[in-house]
Amino acid sequence: MMTFDALTGVLLVPLAAAALLAMLPGYRVSARLNVVATTLTLVCAASLFFKRPQPGPYLLVDDLNATFIVLTTFVGFTTSIFSASYIGHELAIGRLTPPFVRFYHAMYQVLMFAMNLALVANNIGLMWVAIELATLTTVLMVGIYRTHEALEAAWKYFILGSVGIALALFGTVLVYMAARPVVGEGLDAMVWTVLVKRAGAFDPALLDVAFVFLLLGYGTKVGLAPLHAWLPDAHAEGPTPISAVLSGLLLNVALYALLRFKMLLAANAAALAPGPLMVTLGLVSLLFAAFMLYRRRDIKRMFAYSSIEHMGIITFAFGMGGPLANFAGLLHMTMHSLTKSAIFFAVGHIAQAKGTQRIADMGGLTETHPLLGWGLILGVVAIAGLPPLGIFMSEFLVVSSTFARAPLLAIILVAGLLVGLAGLFLRLNSIAFGEPRGPVGKPTASYAPMFAHLAIVLAAGVYMPPALVGWFQNIAGLLG
Amino acid sequence: MSRIDFDVAHLLAGSLVLISFLELYQDRLYSLLNVYAAHALVLAASVAWQAFVQDAPHLYVTAAIALLFKAIVIPVALHRIIARLGIHREIENVVGVGLAMLAGMGLVALSMVVMLRVTHGADPLAREDLAFALSVVLLGLLMMVTRRNAVSQVVGFMSLENGLVLAATGAKGMPLVVEISVAFSILIAFIVIGIFLFRIRERFDTVDVQALDRYRGEQR
């Protein structure tokens, strides 16, 4: 690349930081450098709103992925602040040793790089490579504690994730096969902007089969039931900052890949409508996860199931399609990312203070740790979809737009939402209120990231600036 | 394309499916690895033939990677790991061999029906290749679900990847990016797996994945 622009910044800053962090031994310096690097990436990402380069054969920035990139880099930035205090505590109690912390910081930046690359990729092959890289990085991070549970989780995630990735590659090859007779051999037949312009002339049958593979492949990474089996383990056993990034960001990135291919199919009139497939998978995930919330004993596992539930809702909304449902899906995705990572920030510190992740050993948090306890309550109220927070609004939009078009589906949707809500509150009650139980440690907590996220979610629920509404409407229109 | 070009490509891709079947009924780890090496060897030949037929020199690189890395380095390394762990007899099938073979045949029939039906437009060689590739992918998946042993699951995954390489090379003129990345990902995947196997050994004294189930978070 020639001159330094924001797009190169989004990719090069994490990469350079990863190289640097791999060499730096000290924890304090690397934690700060990690924060500095994510801040720089966020600044670069934000500037993409104002000035963006022309799409090339490999990279592309448009309204759709600019939104995803800013969300990703923002949550990456706040998580790095949370991670600094979280990892400091893990180091202090000896759960992690300095070499592992060094490895952790380098991998964190590689993960940011991989996610950004997947988002800006204009080439469907490159996008696949980036998602594969992100998978491998997170596998290594999930297994970092090297306990029985962590190794099992990482192994399961690795095997299921690889199978998903493999199916997605097969789908990608099929898309190329469909494009080749129309676009011609070579690089152009894998460039997304070229593909979407000429998709009308592709062989519809081949595109259909390709989409089924892509849906199964990337759907595994989104965590859609029945392909979700890796997700709860990976969330529960890895370090909590990684749980936050997995739930808040990586699932979105996989969903973004699916959306790109959905747009490709939508451009071909004779191909199958991807909507019903996504609606079905979304509803199945929502219902399944909502019922699974009841019997959870591990707090991180519980919120992992809640992530499956919400990815189901988002996939459902995008599957319904149309300006209103797409708008709701986008809003829900943004709100879910912010809220779920805030919850994991709280849960991470709570688990450190209590020395366990078992729900049975937690109780009366509002008395012993008022800030963490109330933060968690606020987060759960938000994630359950109660007014006046942001998720209430997006869920309301999903439900109301569905009622207008398919009342039967809406009834199932509402039932799933209510079951999930009850499940969450049942557990929340015993965690946050009542007699204090279990050990009471003092966490070295950083509250700023958690409350910053929750404040944004609250603000979005109370008042959405018209500029933001217009921006989301514009993207919802693009998604078709 | 002349008749002989097509026939040889067809023969090689078909052999790959046959060898996948051979893998399905191996009941000892060493023989499984040998069969996998043969699998990779045939893949290398097939890719090299495609490179020749399509006049695409960059595919020779992919063929070389398949030959050196998948047919030689990985089987040798896995041999050593197995020897060191002393687990060469431990293969446990979840289902019987007969059932697995029947399921495999069903999967091959399925992929023929699906791929041949949807690829009317493509040239005949690419059609056949895709159908065979999908069979190999599905057989690899089948192997992963019918085996409990971590090493044989990894072998299943690697033969699945071989199917993907077959698909990618059969798609004429597909940019190099993907081939390299596939090979590269196998490399990384293998490193990860290697580390895992050692760690699993360190912690559990067995590589039977079922033993891991005891440590599930839900059963505390």
C-alpha cells in the first residue's frame, strides 16, 4: 500500500502491536500498550466514517462494514481496559504466569487484526482466511488456563469451529464456481463488489447449495443451535475478557459474513430466498437457549446461553428482512454487543472477588459489592429486554415488525423472549439479593468500561439521535 | 479437453473417495495413519494432474505441499506421538464398521445427487470433481463423529481438508490465495493439535475424548 490511510491503520496497528507485545516481558507495560493500540485502532476506525478509500480487489469499506468496524474496535478498546485489571488480578493470584500473559496480550491484538481483516475484506477468500485466523487465535486463548475444563472447551471449540470453517470454505468454492462462467476466471470472481453487481446472471442452483454450506459453516461460528455446542464451554472456561470479545464481537463478525452472502443471493432473482432458513435457525436458537437458561449453575455459562438466544433473535430479524426488521436487527446487534460485554466485565470481577463461577456460591452481591452487584442487575435488566434500555427498543421493533407480517412466528418469538427473561431473573435474584454467601474478596476492578457501555445502552433506549437513526436506516436499506 | 485428461483426473478423484472408505474401517491407529498418507499422496497426484491439465503452474506448489507436508511430515510426526503415548491399539468406534460403511455410501450417493444436479452449467470435469470432493468432505465428517479417539478425529479432519483442496483445485482458475491459505491453515491446525495432544496427555493420561467428558462444567 502507498500512503498511510485509516484503512491500513485499522489493520496495521493491531499487527504491529502484536509483534511488539510478543517481545515485551513486563505486565504493566504490555497492558498499557494493549490499551494504547486499541485506542489508536479505534481512532483509525472512527475516521473511516469521514474519509474512506476506494474499494480494491482485496479491501473494501462501505457503510455496512464501517459500522461493524467501529463497534468492534470500540468494544475491543473498552475490553482492553477491563482486561488490564482482570489480568493483573489473575497474575497476582497465580492463575496465569508472566509468559502466558505475554502470549495473551499478543494474541489479543492478533484477534483484533483478524476480526478487522474479516470485516474489511472485499475478497470472499480473504474473508474466509481472516475468520479462520480469528478462530485459531481464540482457541489458543480459551485453553490458556490449561485446566481440564479449559482444555476440553478449547478442543471442542477447535474441532467444531474447524468443521464449520471447512464447510464455509466449500461454500466459498461453490460461489466461485457459480461466478466463473459470468465474471471469468481469476481474481475478479472472488471480489465481493464484482460478484454482487453480476450475481443476477449466476447459476441459481449452484448459489443455493453454496449458501446452505455457508449458512452451516459460518452459522457454527455465530453459535446458532444446533451448531452451538462449542459456545458455552468456550465462554465459560476462557479468560473473561475473551468471553466478552467472543460474545460481543466474534459472533457478529461471523454474522456479518453471512449477511454479505445473503446480499449476494438477494441480487439473484431465481435463487432461493435465504430468509426462511435464517428465520428457522434463529427461532430454534432462541427457544433452545431460553429453556437452557434455567438449569445453569455456572454464571459465565448462563450468559453464554443468553448470547445464543440473542444471536438467534438477530439472525431471525435479518432473516425476516425488509427495512424495519433489518433496522431492528442492526440495532439489536449493537445493543447486544455493548450489553453482553458489560455483563461479562461485571461477571469477571465478581468471579474474581468470589473466587468461583458457581452461582450457588454467590449471593447478596448488592450488599457486599454494591457497584458490581448493581452493575450486573442493570446489565441483566438490559439484556432481558426491559424498558427503558436499548434492547427493549430493538426487541420491540423485531416483534412489532414480525406481528405485521407473520403473526404466528411472532407468537413463538414472544414466547421465547418471555421464557428467557424469566430464566435470567430467577438466577439474578439469588445472585444479587438475599443473604451474602461465599467468600468476599476485594476485586481490583475497573468500573469505567462496564458503566460506559451500560450508559450508552440506556441513552440509546431513551433517545436515539436522528443522525444515528438515519445511518441505520440507510444500512437497513442496503441489506434489502 | 482431451478424453485422457478427463479420465485420469476422474480416476484420481475417485480413488480419493475410495481411500476415504478405507480410512473408515481401520481399527488400529498405525494403519489409519498409513491409509491417510496414501490419501494425501493421491491428493498430491490429483492436484499435480490438474496443474498439468489446466496449465496452471501455481497448482504444483499446492501439490508439493500436499506431498511433503500431508503425505510425509504429518503421518511421521503422528506416528511418533502415538509411539510415545503408547496408544497404537486404542481406536474406539461409536458405531460398528458395517453401519459406518453404509452411512458412508449414503453420503456419497447424496453428494452425487446434489452436486451433479446443481452444476449443469459447469464443465464436466469440474462437476465430477466437486461431487467427489463433497463425498470426501462428508466421509471425513463421518469419521470425526464415529471415532472417539482424538488422533483419529484429527485424521478425519485432515482428510476432510483434502476434500476441500480437491474442490478448490477443481474450480478452474481459482486465485492462489485460497490454496496457500488452506495449506497454511493445515500447518497451523497441526501445530495447535500437536500442542493439544501433548497437553491432553499431560493432564489426562489418555487421548480418548470420552475421558474429557468427565470434566464437563455441568457436572460439578
